[in-house]
Amino acid sequence: MNAIKGEANAVNKRRGWKQPLDVSLHNNAVSQATFDAMQAAVTASLPDFRAWMKVKAKLHGHDGSPFVGPRCPAPLRQRRYLVGRRHRDCPRRVRRVQPQSWWPS
């Protein structure tokens, strides 16, 4: 992998790119100023993200130190549906969104 990246860096240098990031910015039609603004926004939001991850780890029963993945859902109240209730609630919920629904009454 290092050899491949090293070759890509050498080729990009021969093509006149000043830094490896310039190639990606050009290929994605993003200006350096836009990239810097996005990077600053990410950096500014990291403390909040870290705090949320600690809270989520505590909700999972950890002391806040283990990493709980960002896609791991927070263990909030889980609603259990019985088959009858799920099917009974479906027409009412659809009617709320679509009053002229084809669901039978």
C-alpha cells in the first residue's frame, strides 16, 4: 500500500500538483477555501461528538472509555409490537399521512 501511495505521490508531483490534497480537491470540484471551512466545522464539532459518544457508552453500560461505534444505536426505550397491534396501527398511521388512503376502515 505504501508503495502504491508513494507512486501516486510521485506521479502527481510530476504532473505539477503541489500537494496530494490538491488532486482530490480538483477531482471533486471543491475549492481550498470550501475544504478549509468544512474542516473547521468538523474540528469545532468534535467536542460535542466526543461528549455524545461518552454518553452513549454510559447508556450501553460502559464507564465511558470503550468506543461505541457511531452507527451503534443508543439503547433507548424499545417499543415491542405484537403482530396484531402492528397491523391494527398501520391503517391509522397511513390515514394520518394520506387521508384518502385505500386502507379499509
